[in-house]
Amino acid sequence: MRGQIRLTEQGEVIASKYANAEIGRRNLETPVAATLEATLLQPPKPPTKAFLQAAESLSQASMAAYRGLVYETPGFVDYFFGATPIREIAELNISSRPASRKASQSIEDLRAVPGASAGASAA
């Protein structure tokens, strides 16, 4: 890091995050602290082989459980769209990008977090 950081924020959030000086300072404290920590502290030791193997095992098990729920459970998509406020969130004027990539009722087309493009470099 060498003491540098670059942030990207959408215009929609600048007023809410920085209009009040106290709130603005609080919103800047986290990235400044992270930059200082990454620059000044000793780098962590690399993970052990046992840790990496355990992490991989957990990753595979969690992905299988997620895919089983979302893609292999009959009725999950109908339940998701009926039980969550995703349609209402999509109608909020809080983002420059839509909640879904396509006009469909498909889990695959949803963005990870509707309205998250207001955050730093959201995909």
C-alpha cells in the first residue's frame, strides 16, 4: 500500500456521507486506519497448508449447500421473490444501476446487492 489508497464513490452517497463534518470524519476513519495498518504493521505470516486445506473444504461444502438451496430446491425462486422486498428495493431511486441485469425473475440476473453501486467500486 505504501500509504496510498484510492476510493470511488457514486455521487448519490456523497451528500449523505460527507455533508455533516462529524459523520464525514467517521466515514473517512475506516479507510485511513486500514491504510495506516497495511503500511505500518508487519505482514502476516502465510497460512499453513492445513489451514488452506480446511478453508478449501469449507468453501466447497458451503458452495454445495448454497447451490442446493438456491438452484435445486423446488419453489425457492418463488419463495425468494415473495418473501423478500427485492421488487421494492429495485424501485428505490438509490442507485445508478438496476437491481437486476435483465428484466426477469431469475436469481442469476440479480446483482449481489441492489443499490450497492453507491458503494466503493461495487461490481
